[in-house]
Amino acid sequence: MSNHKAAGSARRKKTVRIWPKLVLLALFGVVSAAILAINILPAQITSDEGEVSGEDVFYSGPTVTYASQLRTAVARTEAASQVEQIYAKDESVLTGLLAHINSDFAAIESLRNNTVLDNASLLTTLKSTLTGDYTDESLGYVLGADFNEMFSLRQSLRNAVTVVYERGVRDTDLLASKDEIINLLSQAQLTEEGRAFLTSYLNNLPLASNESYDAVATADAVQEAMDAVSMVQVTVQNGEKLLSRGAVITAEQIEALQALGMYSENPRYTPYGGILAIVALFTLLLGYYLSYYQPKLFLQDKAVLLLGVTMVLVLIICRLIALVNFSADSETSAQIGYLLPVAAASMLLAVLLERNLAIFATIILSVFVGIICHGGIAAAIVALGGGLAGILSTARLNQRSQFVGASIYIALTNMVLIGGWGLLNNQNYTLIGVGLVLGLLNGLLSAILAMGILPFLESAFSVTTVVRLLELSNSNNSLLKRLMIEAPGTYNHSVLVGNLAEAAADAIGADTLLVRVASYYHDVGKLKRPYFFIENQGLNDNPHDKLQPALSVMIITSHVRDGMEMLRQAHFPEEILALVEQHHGTSLLRMFYQKAQEQALDSSSVREEDFRYPYVKPQSKEAALLMLADSTQAAMQAIKQVDKGKVEEMVRSIIRGKMEDGQLQECPLTFQDLQVIEESFLRVLSGMNHSRLLYPEQVAKEMGGNVVASLPDYNSPGQGKMGDAAESGAAQGS
């Protein structure tokens, strides 16, 4: 049983070295970071402004939008130039002019109403009252005009002056303003004499500007116009030409190169730091997950290496695909992220290692895909969904052709995610259609990669997959064909052992397929000397009757070693080899031991260890099941008349004998497991055809320990020499 204090278990104990796993994980992190860093930053340009570019330079990467300081400055300068100068208006100027006009016309009206002075005196007084030079005809006109005409003159003048000054009159506009007033007066309903007087009056009217330049207000307006200009955003798309060979490099081009991280004076190393941080975190999480949730795998250097190799291999494929630029349109070309076959790694890890680990690895790879696609969350989501679909579709994988069905599930999942994402983000139907095609191809590519890589990983890491075991269980296998033809008795025995072991494995939760396949091949070494084993002898003489016991033991025990050599040459998995090596353990070939004691002059000189199998005791449930099923099936051949009670006693005796002989002390079987195994054996044996050649039970198949002596006599008495021969041959068949 599972007793770690047992002496035999000492050779199984190994010092678990953690540092190789840590080295492998660290190596995985470094390689992953290096892969992700490829093409993260574009090539650096060293030329300065004003130099001639020696080559055409194109941008390669995702669409980038940056704020251009130079273009913004130009736009703000242009906005400032559009601002007109601001002038402050002095309303008192117009008020003063109108008051001056009113005063002059009031004086004229006063003189017009004077009845004391004669005309000559009135004319003289009017000249002195009005400032400026006037002709006698003009003055005479106003003195002689009637009231309505004078009122019309004053109002027309006031209106014209008001119109012009309300628009604003600057120092440089005084002459033009006077001409405009005269023009307005010419349109009024006045007499020629009246217009002539008003023209003379305007020439003598002290016109002044009512608008002056306001520097403060103008500066504020300019600043406001500049502030209203937003930062000019420049968008650079994948494949866009940045520099032309032979052209002078401008300041704007240098600015674009700097913004894209392509200018050597300002290299961007921060993305590399970001990649290292992300990869280091996920590598650490992967290590913790393995150590806490997958300890059996974590303790196997080979399993950790297989995990890293698979993830890195698929990551390299993803990076290479992402470098493809299949469209001039950057948005369409970005859809290449939907083609990255993360699901291939998901399926491989689910088949080669463990499904939960495959899920965890798929999450990590999906994040890495997002980095490869420069933050493309859509590609990461599709990678995650497709990977999970691949894991679920390989849950019951039992033949390689099922990868075809898995590709369909992956493709459908990808297409649903791509279509949903496109509709969510209002993408045009053409773009969505491109994504759907790539999602479909992703499913096919993932399945092809998984099918193609799986055999190489199986062979390189000696991993026993369900598919590999099923292939080995096929009766068309060359070794099974040879066994069927050259050693039919052994072949039949192996099939029956497989039935027994598989049923018991299913009952106790062991690997049913592994134990069944191992049962088929556990005696394949008998092909070298098939007729030295009773099941292949028929009614022929038993060659062991003529051999010394020690030589017979050497021949019998060598079938295990021969079988392992044949299986190694056929590149069988190590798990099968281990079960073949352990299926006899260190069991005693009791019949030959007793025969040697009988022939020896001194029976004490015969050592028991010389008559035991020189191999390893069962280390697993599957190996122990194979040992018990092998002994049980062979013992069934010793029963003459099948009786339920005798069969139960036989099975129980075999199991007890193996326990007492210490053959089960290094395997993890519990007493409850043994009880379940016994019940399972009895259930299967009850349905078997037991019509076979009669053998005495005490020499049927080595059952270990002293159990042989305790077995009841299943044969009728009086077998004579035939019974002795059968006894010898039965022991040889073990």
C-alpha cells in the first residue's frame, strides 16, 4: 500500500528542485517579451531639419493621432491676422458737432428776425457770427430764406453728419467723411443755393475724428482669437509616407517623427518597459497557478518546458502573421488581428497537459495578442473566445480527425464575436465582412496547426495523449498483429487482462485508456520466445521440463525486459513502458524456487531473491491494476469447474497475496480501492467464457507471497503427469 516509510519507497523519493522550473518560467518570460517587442517601435531617423532625406520613410504601425505644435502655431497666427484693429468711439464729438450746428443756425435765425438792422448790417453781423469764409450770395440766401427752408437745411445737415459719425470717423477718414456728408446732402430735397451754403458751412465746420485705435482691446481680441484655435490634430496611418528621398526635411516632418517615436533625438523606450512589466506579471501569475493549482505538472520540468514551448511557438506564429500588411487601408489591414491562431495553443495544451491550465494560458496569450495588435482589444477578445471554444471542443477528443469539428466551433465563435464587435462599434459592412472571413480562416488555421504540431510535441516530450493511446489500441498496430499471429495465446490473454483492468480502473477513477493499452502490450516481450509460455504451447511438451530452474527463471523474467526494448524501438510512450516494467514488480516465481530447492543438496543455499522478477514494484494505481488483472486472468485458467464461491476466493487470495508479498506497498491504492477492484473483477469474470485448458491453481500464475499454498484445489484429483506439466507451464505464463 501507499507507505512512504517502506524501504522499497526510498528509491522513489527524489529531491524536488524548484530552480529549473523558475529558470524555465523566466526564460519563457524573456522570450515572450522579446517576441512582443518586435516591431513595437519603428526604425529611428537621425537626420535633422534642413537636411536632405536619403531615403523614403514610411510609417509602419497602428493609426496614430498627435497634437502638432507647429501646425497649431500657424493656425493661431492666421487667426490673429484675421482680427481687425479695434477703435474706441467718442460720442461727445458728434454731440459737439450737432451743438455747434444748432448754435450757428440759432444765431442765423436770430439775425433773420432782427428788424432794427438793415441788410448791410445784418450781412456784416452774420459774417462775424459764422466762422469761416462765405460768399455774400450764400449769406444773403440764408438771410432771405423762409423758415421752412432754413429748417430743412439744418435738419439735412444734422442728419448727414449723424449718419457719417455714427459709422465712425477716424483721423485718416476726415476728408472722406466730409465728402460723404456732401454726397448725402446732394441727395436731400434742397435748393442749389441751400446746398452751396451747406457746402461752404461744412468747409468751415470743425470736423474731428470720433474713433481712436484701442491697443488694449485689439490685443485682447487677438488673444481671444488665438485661444479659440484648438490644437491641430494630425493623423498618421499605417503605410503613410513621412519622408521623400531627395527632399529637404521640414520642421513639421521632424515633429511627426518625434511624435511617432521615430526620431533618434527622442527615442521612446517606455513601451519596452511596459512590455516587460506586463509579461513579468503574467509569468509570475502563471508560476503561482502552476505551483498552487497544478502541483503535479509544476514538479515536472518536462511539463513546464512543454507549456512554455507551446505558448512561445504559437506566439511566434501570431507575431509573424501580424507583420502582414494585406491592405493599403490601415483600418482594413488592422483586421489581421482576427487571424492570430491562439486557439491552436489552447487545444494543444488541453490535449497534452490539462484543460484548466489551457484556459489560464489562453487568457495570457489573449493579452499578448492585444499587445501584438497595438492595443487591439477586439483581437484579444476574439483570441480568448476562440481559444475557449477550442478547449471545449477537444473535451472528448479521441481521434485526430475531431480537430476538424473543433475548427468549426472556433470559426463560429470567432465570427459571432467579430460581427458583434463590428455592429457595436458601427463599422461598415465591408470591414465586418473582412473580419468574418479572417475569423473563419482562424478556425481552420488553428486546427491545422494543432493537428500538425501535436505529433511532434508528443514525440519530443514523450507525452501520452488520448489520441496516441487510441492509436496504439488499434488492432492494426504492427506489434499487436505480430502478437496475434505469433503468440495467439498471449494476445488473447492480454485482451482479457485489458477488460479486467479497464473495468477496475473505471471503478476507482484511474486512467482506463492507459491501463487498457498497457494491458495489450504488457506481454509483448514473449514474441521473442513464445513457446516458452504455456498459453502458446497447446499440447506440446513443456520445454521447461528439460531446463534448470535458474535458466527457466531467466527466460521467464526476460520477457519484461524484451518487451520494453521492443516498445522503445517502436517509440511507445514512457507511461506504457513504466506499466510494462512494473506489472510483475518483484514477484516470486514460486514453482521454480521450490523446484530449485528440491534439486539442491542444501535447500538453504537457494536464495529466494534469485527467483524473483528483478524489476520495480507498481508505482501507480494503473500499474497495480495491471499486476492484479494479469494474475487474476491467468489464475482463471487453473479453474476446472467455475464456481462463484471459488472465483471469489481466488480473486481475494490473489489480492491478499500481492499485499502480503509487499508488491502493492509503493502504489497509492487504498483498502477501499482494493475492495472496489475485487468487486469489479468478479463482475467481469462472471460474464467471461471460462471453458479453457485445465490447470492446477497452485501454479497458475505467480500470485505472490504464500497465497499459493492457501488456494483451494480447483481441479479434480488424479491429473497425474498431465497435471504436473500444466503446473509448470502455468507458472511460465506469468
